[in-house]
Amino acid sequence: MWDLTPSGIYSKVVTYLQLLEQDLIQSVIIISHLPFINNILHMLCPQEKRKTFATSEIACINFNTTWLSSTLQWQVSPYIIHKHRLNAYDSYYLQKNNSPEDKK
């Protein structure tokens, strides 16, 4: 897709998203760079307090062509994903190594 570069024109992408919504497209993934992705977030969800994307961060937006009804559902950084993955691994490891069968 055009204009998904850091200096891209985000209004063109938003217009394209509006056309997709008219065609009843229900899901779209946008992969881009900073600061472009920040500009799209702020254009789609102006009511959200100013958020900044970290490198490799992901977000889910409930998009609606009525500007102020688009809402940010969630935003997750790689740090949180990595931390959760480590916590899940730690829990599995502790469960496995503290099981009654291991103590016999």
C-alpha cells in the first residue's frame, strides 16, 4: 500500500480505510513505521490522550467512519509481551519442577 512510510500522508490511508469500511471489510492490519503510525492513531482516535508507540508495539482500534467514535481497544509493547511470556514460562517451569511426582 502507498504512503505507509515514516513520512507518509496518513490522511490518505484513513480515506482508504473509510472505503474499506464501506465495502464491509471488517478487519485490516497496518504495518508501518514511526512517526507515521502515531499520526494514524491520533487521527483515528483524537479523544485518546496522546500516546506514543514504542518500536514494534501493536494496537487494536475499533474503527468507525464517524471520527470520534473510533476507539483504541488496546496497545501492547514488546516489553509486556516478553514479560508475559517469561511469566508463563516461569509458571510452567515451577509447576513442572514442584509437582509431587518430582519429589518421589
